[in-house]
Amino acid sequence: MKIRPYKLSQLAMGDFMLAGYSVAGEESVVVAPELDVVFDIGRCPREALAVNHLLLTHGHADHVAGLPYYFAQRDFQGIANGTALVPARLDRPLRELMSAWGRVEGHVPPHTFVPLRDGDEHAIRRGLLARAFKTRHCAGSLGYALVEVRRKLKPELADRTGPQLVELKKQGVEIENRIEVPLVAYLGDTAASNYADLPHVRDARALLVECTFFEPDHLDRARAGRHLHVVDLPAMLEGMNNERIIIIHVTRRTGVSAARKILRKALAADTLERVTFLMSSRHVGPE
């Protein structure tokens, strides 16, 4: 029997990396270490433990099973201040889960949950926020966008001196324009929707989008589970300006190579050249 090692795929995005594992019904987790964020937690790979912000999309086990382990291991290793952003309707059930885990283990590990709804934001650090948006999967499910916020002096004030600018600020004058630069958008599990209408999704440098089903006879499965089928992708990706489009959550019923062949027939060439599969072997580095 050959045992294959468990490894995360890695995609370089210039100044940050995305590392993850995502197979439908098995596990979904994507770590962005430089951004201090992990999208969903899967079974909690060790690479997620040093990341301080966990963004949960919904409560299905393949996305949330590792939550107690995440907090318990951080406590064991002396890593403080872990925070999970969660759909508001899951706040109470997840607190009850941690309480139950404490009764099993004999100790409730420190944990912080921040309940969010559609449009809510949470600061990851200065100049970087997570913005929640509703998705079409199960009740209350959310996606997340990581948005860099920059401030730039208004052009009409470019000739003002430092002291003049300080005086304007004292007078309550807004001297800077707020500029948003979306870095990553993560849809989690979802049925088709007009996500291109959301600038923080449409213009994100990296878009992580599920496409669970590819075979023609799996369309009913997609509709029943409120997942995407490959036939949904052309309309879903229309108008998207993403530098990289990363497909996640593919069912084991279809191998990545077979899914790639089907995808080539479904998407226009200019879209296809931006698309990759998270679970492609090309993204798994050497030992």
C-alpha cells in the first residue's frame, strides 16, 4: 500500500501566498500567511496554527471540523489571540461546541468568535480588512474579501504645506481619499450568483471559486446541494477582473485532469488563461 503524504498546494501571488487543500465533502482550507488569514479550517493543517484570523463560511464539517483543534493547539503551544470570524447564526452553536469540547478534554481553550453578517467588516490589521458578503449555499453562509485600504492626499491639496494640512484636519476637513485594493475573494460553497456586482469580489487579485461538479449527469447533484456546476462558470466569471481565478472544492467523482479538459470546452480563452485548479499537482512543491 502506497501512502501519499498530505501536502498543501501553494500559489504565489507576488507579495503573498495562498496555500490550501480543498476536496468536496472531505476538507476545505486555504491559508494566506502573509495576510494572517485562513479561509475555513478543514481538519486544521499545522500551517494554519500560526495564523491569527480564521474566516469561516458555513458550518459543514468539511469546512469547520478543525475548529476546536485550532484553538486547543494554539493554547497548548502558547499562541494567544486567535480570532474566528463566523456567520452570525453560527455564533451560539460554535460557542456551545467549544463548551462541549471543554467537557471532553477537561479544559475549554481560549477562543474568540466575531459574528458577522452580509456587509460587515473586521480589521485584520492596520490597512487590511475582511469584508463579509452573503453567498447562496446554506442559511447564513458567507464569503469573504480581504481588502487593502490606502489613503492618498487629495490632488487639490497637493500644494499645501504640512502645517496647513494639519490645520485642515483640525477643522474637520477630510484631506485624503480612501482607496480600496481587493486582494483575495473567497466564495466558500455557493450556487450561482452575480458576484461580479461586488467590486471587492470582481476586482480581487485572486478569486477562489468552488466548482464542485463537472460531469453532465451531475447537474442535479449541484442543484440539490447548492453548488456550482461547470455550466455555471461562464456566466459566473463574466465581468470578473481577477488576475488569478482558482477553482476549489472539486468532487472526487471527477479527477482534476478530467475536469480541466471539460473546463477548456466551457470557458473562453481569455478567461481560461487566468484559471487554475488549487489541487493541481503543479502547485504541490517537492518534499
